[in-house]
Amino acid sequence: MHMERYLRLIAGSFVLLSLLLYMSHSKWWLLFTAFVGLNLLQSGFTNWCPMMTFLKYLGVESCEKEAMKR
């Protein structure tokens, strides 16, 4: 799998998890949902988010690098 797909899966999982925690524990978990949303928004403008750095450290390649190999 490529970095872009991992990013979407992780962001979606974080949103769903935070909504589940909001419903079962505290309304403050909505701040985590907002953080993920803001991070996705700034990622759209800058093409960078903290999770990309972490995934690169783990050795996950982006779609662009894979396409250049072909």
C-alpha cells in the first residue's frame, strides 16, 4: 500500500474512533476530531502532515515514487 492510502485510512479511523469516544465518554473528544479535520485541510494546501513523516520513517513510499520506478 502507498502512503496516500495509509493517510486516508488512518485519518478516517481516527475520526471514527474519536466519535465513538465522544459518544461513550466525553464531548471533549470532538476536539480530536477537529484536529484531524484541520490537519487534513492544511495537508490539502501544503501536501504535508505529521503522519507523512512518521510513515516515511517506517519506509512507506508515496504513489509518486512508485510511478517513477516504472
